[in-house]
Amino acid sequence: MYNPKSMKAEEFIDHAEVLDTLAYADAHKDDLALVDQILDKARQRKGLSHREASVLLACDDPQKTQEIYDLAHQIKKDFYGNRIVMFAPLYLSNYCVNGCVYCPYHAKNKHIARKKLTQEDIRREVIALQDMGHKRLAIEAGEDPVNNPIEYILECIKTIYSIKHKNGAIRRVNVNIAATTVENYRKLKEAGIGTYILFQETYHKESYEKLHPTGPKHNYAYHTEAMDRAMQGGIDDVGLGVLFGLELYKYEFAALLMHAEHLEAVFGVGPHTISVPRIKRADDIDPDVFDNGINDDIFAKLVACIRISVPYTGMIISTRESKACRERVLPLGISQISGASRTSVGGYCEPEPEDERSEQFDVSDNRTLDEVVRWLMELGYIPSFCTACYREGRTGDRFMALCKNMQIQNCCHPNALMTLKEYLDDYASPETRAVGDRLIQSEIGNVPNEKTRRILCERLQQIDAGQRDFRF
């Protein structure tokens, strides 16, 4: 039976409850009075239940869809302003013992180049990322207890944090590795990670087991309950996500929200982030084999419905998506994007040879970080390299309390401007710096507190004079 407070995966993601929810949504999608009631509730900025949100997703009335988009845009502005946090992935190793049929790292793939970064490799890659201007990384690795044990991951984190090159420093390392034990999550917390990220891939148990036929990832319950163990291990910022295209998107949407509700019910803290990847072409993977792919219109509505249903969460879109797609969904709720990403093991300090390709998936947005930063600013966004909340201890329930009350912007807006100023002074092209300096000057006036505004102006001048790493 469905129980959001249960610690058993098949009870907090109850299959019958998902099916009942989808049936209810389909039966009521044309009940515009009910749709209006749900939208009125969403306007209170407290979120929606998985059943309420599913009605909105199912409703195909054009006027109501536009209202959903408009509300998502406003809620995103209320909680996160016009800031977009920047990050890059760093793949440590593609050795993997799992048999995931949608991932080229699966164990049966004998022709993909298998690689594992040494600590010296990591040093070169991190310096290359720092020279672009990145301050936040998401490290990734296949599941392989021999090649990628937790000790290797911990050593990599230590190496990344230790590297200081010119004005460069990685100030936050988020971690996307396979489900593990409470003890190992405790070790990751002690290593100083930011968010622990794990995509469910699909919440449909039968499909999950078919898509993961071999390896430890085959265990649906162990994988789905990973966030509970991470929280028990002291990691209070976790990131959810599904791989859209593997299963029916309405099923995944309802179950994803149920997972968020479960974390709220048990720990009082929902997901710090929700990612929205779609399956993409890769080494020996043809996405057309999977018949649940979603078009850009459905994708946009998914983003908007997640934003109004879980208003406090950060929403992430990667370079899996094209520039046009990313530009479309930015105003609908996205608050974090990657830039200049490599999905290969290595590849930042020098390109991979053609005969040694190791990408996990094809990148659709191949622009440089400088180009992405300028593009965002020209659209009216503030590219943010801020990591202040993590480093000031504003994580978990402390971050959520400020975010849900829409007070986090008092810190985030000036911090974003200061980290953008660092980027402009240290890494930007002249064209990008000119656009950025104009943006910063126009945004200073949007800092509501007079004292904060005065300190911000002083610190911006100090950054120009060579000082770094200020934060509110």
C-alpha cells in the first residue's frame, strides 16, 4: 500500500498509486474548474501533490497550458530570481559492471575505450576546467568495485579540492555515483561533497529490472532507497532525476514527485535538485530503440509542471539538450546548466583521439563556457558561479527554510554578481566582459537592502583590484 513515510521503495513509490493517479488525471484533464483550483493552489508557492500535478500535466487545453508556463516562470523568478548556476561534469572512470541497456558503459560493450583518470590526470583536467572559469563540478563514475572503489572516489575529491591554479579553485564537488552504503555516504559527507546526485532512470519496477538485467544496479529497491541512506549518512542535499524516454513520461513524472514527497515526509527536506535528462545517442546506443521518447513540447511542459509542483528545488538541464531547447525551458524553471561539457573520461585538457572515444552520450550544445555565459547574459540572466550556501553551511533544512520563504535571494543575488565579476575579470573574452559589466551595473539596483548593496559595491571594486572569494 502507498505510504510516503515508508522506508520501502515499493511502498513510497507504489505502482498501484501511480496507475490510480494517471487514471484520475486522465479522467479529470478536461475539468477546467478543477484545473483552476489546482492552479490557484500552485500560486500559493507551497507546491502540489503528485495527483494534482498529474492533472495539470494531462490537461491539454492551450490556455491552461499557457497559464502553467506563466506561473512556472513567475515561481522560478520568486525563488531563484534571474540567476543560472553554472557547472561542469567530470567523468573519472567508465569502468562499469552493470548491464544497463541504455548506457554505452554497460559491461558487454567491448569496443568502447575504457579509461580511468589517475590523480595526475585529474589535476590536468581540473586545471583546464579552472582555466575556463568553472568553480563547481559534478563528478561521475561507473559502478565497478575493483576499478572505482569508494577510496578512489574519495582520493579524487581530495585532489580536486587541493588544486589552486592562478585564480582558479573548485569550490564545490557534487557527486553522481552508484547507490552505496550509509557508511560510504558518511565518508562522502566527510570529504566535503555538495549534493549527492543519483538518477532513478525509471521508477517503473518491471521496466527498471528489464533495463538493468545484470549487475548490482539490477536491485530496484536498493537503488531507489539510496537517497534515504544518503540522508542517514549525513548528506542533506540530494538530487533526483529520471531518464525521460525509458518509460511513459506521465508515470515517471508522478513517481518522481512521490519520491520528493517521501523525502519531505521522512526527513523534512525534499530534493535539492531535480534533473531532466532525455535519452540521447551514444556509442552503441540508439535512442530510437526506446519507444517512450518525448518531443520538445512535452519536455517543456514537464519542466514547467515540476517547477510549480516542487517550487523550492533547483532544476538542472545539461548539454544533452541543444541551445534552442535550453533557451526554451530556461524561463520555465531551470536554475542550473552545464557549460562546455565533456561526457568522456578526460577531454578537457586535450581532445580524445577518434579511436579512443569514451563519451557516455553525445553532447548537443558544444559551445564554449564563454559563449554560454554571454548568451545567458544577453537573455537577461545572471550566470552564477556561487558556492556560498554550501560553504557557509546553508544546506539541507537550513537552505530549504530560506528558500521556501523566498529569502535565499538576499544572499544569492549579490553572491551571483560577485562570482560573475570574478569570471569576467579572470576568464571572459572582451566581448563577454563588456556585456557582463553592463549587466552587473544594472543588477546592483535590484539588491533591496541598502547595506548589502553598499557592501556589494565595495567588494566589486576589491575584485577589480585582485581580491577573490567574497560571499554573503
